[in-house]
Amino acid sequence: MLDRFLMALTAASTVGDDGGGGGGGGGGNRQGLVAIAGCAAMAVLYVGSLYVPSVVLRLPPPRSINAHYLRRFLWSIVASALAAVACLSLLPVKGHQSLNLNYLLSVFGLCTNHLWQATIYPLLLTALLYLGPLVMAAFDCFTQCAQPYSEAEASGWSVNSLANLVENINTLVSNILAWRNYVVAPLTEEWVFRACMAPVLLCGGFNPLSVVFLCPLFFSLAHIHRYWELVHQEKHDKLTAAVIVGIQLCYTTVFGWYATFLFLRTGHLVAPLVAHVFCNVMGLPALGQAFTAPYVVPLSFIAGLGGFVFLLGPASSPTLYMANSSSAACSCWLGYCKWN
């Protein structure tokens, strides 16, 4: 299905190698510069779209926080669609290929083959990083459940727990911030910064390792606008805003490495997407609480990190996710990946 696209990608990589790019790094050749410029334009487009209503269109301020985020949701979706158009205009997808919907979707990592593996394996792999917090949560739940109850109290507790669960779900569904953090932001960010940028960089002659480190740079720089929001909208002092944005940049860079790695290894957009949603749900691990918890909690932190490092390669092996691993004599979705 991707044979011609894979051949074009391989040819682009060869051009990068022969053009003085330093072993396929993509630098010093026209294709690499065009790829960098294209990705930078996508990042600017994505961030700039958030300010189009107020700065460009001069629309009146939204009357509520829900209206504010709904407006942002709309423009981030528009930016994502434009990024896809920009991506396809830069990729060597021509002729009948441009009319083949399945082919075009597969370019962006929207594949149906091995879909459950691409969903479950990266999710479980990511969960290993949060093994400590998950164990702490289990301890809290066990402590609450282990308290002595009369039969009537136990029955009432079960009913109340179910009612609370339903109420929490309803609250989550109606919470605009939940939609931003767990649906819209992960979907649009992974689409623009992984599905659209990674193929462009690869066709620009950058090898997969370079792409893993390049994509997160655009992803992190796209979060710098938070400094302006923190200072001018949320009225934080400049030092506090700088610290908050600095931490966020470090976190998004590290996560971006991991998300891009998953995307290139699996060939599925759903792989970094489920990891993104899970990390947003869990937040930063509370390492400080681990040292005051029972000894099994810090041990679970260490075991989770060790398990993650040990399983990162095997759990993301392209052979687990590819319907035709012999394409272009390589087990990678992109045809010339050297991970194995």
C-alpha cells in the first residue's frame, strides 16, 4: 500500500546523505531546509490560530470560559486541517495516490491494521512510568475499602460509590477543560506535530533519530505563548511565568521525544495519542509523596521506570504493528528506519 511512498522517502533520505548533510541529518540540503521551514510554518499556524479571533478578526471577547475554549477548539481544528494540506503539498504524493483515501490516511498514521496493538501496547508501556502513582492510588482505595462497615453501611457505601462515579463522569463530560486536556489538545497536537511534521522531515532527508529530536523542538516552542498568557491574562509575575513555562518546555520536549519515537516505530497515530491522553490524565508524577509512602511505593516507581526502559524497544518493535513488514526490505513503516 505504501510501496511508492516508501521508495520516495528512501530516495529523499539518500539525497540527504549525499548532499553533505552529515550522515542523513538533512542539514545543508534544500530538502532539509524546506522541511524545517514547513514544520516551523505549521507550528506558527497552530499557535497563531488560537489568537486569530481576537487579534486578526477583532472579535469581541467571549462571554464565558466555555465560549472562549469552544472558539479555540474551532480554530485549532482549522489549523490542523491546513497543516494536513501543507504536509501533502510537501510530500511526494502524486497522481492516483492523491485520490486514494486509504493511502493518504496511512501517510498520517491512520491505519486499521494492528490497531488494537497500537492502542494497548503503548498505553501499557506509558503506564509503567506511572506505576508509582498508580500503586499509591491503589493503596488509598484499599485503605478506604478496608475500614470496618456494618452491613447497612457497606450497602450504602456501594450505592454511594456508584452514584459518585456517575456524577464524576457527568461532570467530566460537561467540563470544557476536560475536553481541552483529554480530547482536543491531544488530537490536534499529535496530528500537527507528529502526523504532519514527521513525514515532511523524513522526506527532507532527516533520518528517524533526527526526526525524534526535531519534532519536539517545534512542539515545545509552540508552548512559549503560554508565557504571554500567564503574564498578561493571568497576571503572574514574570519570574513565576518563566519558571512555569520552563518546566512545561522541559516536560513537553521529553514527552515529544517519546511520542515521536512511538509514531515512527508503530506507524500509528493512535500510539502517541493514547500516551498523550494518559499523561494528561495522570499529570506529573508526585515524586515527593513517594518517600513518605510505604516502601512498596518508591519500589514501584523504580520498578516502573526499569520496566519502561527494558520494554521500550520490544513493545514498540515495528514487527508488532506492520501488516507487511517486508516492504522496502525493512521492518519499519517508513521503509528505511534503522532502529533494528
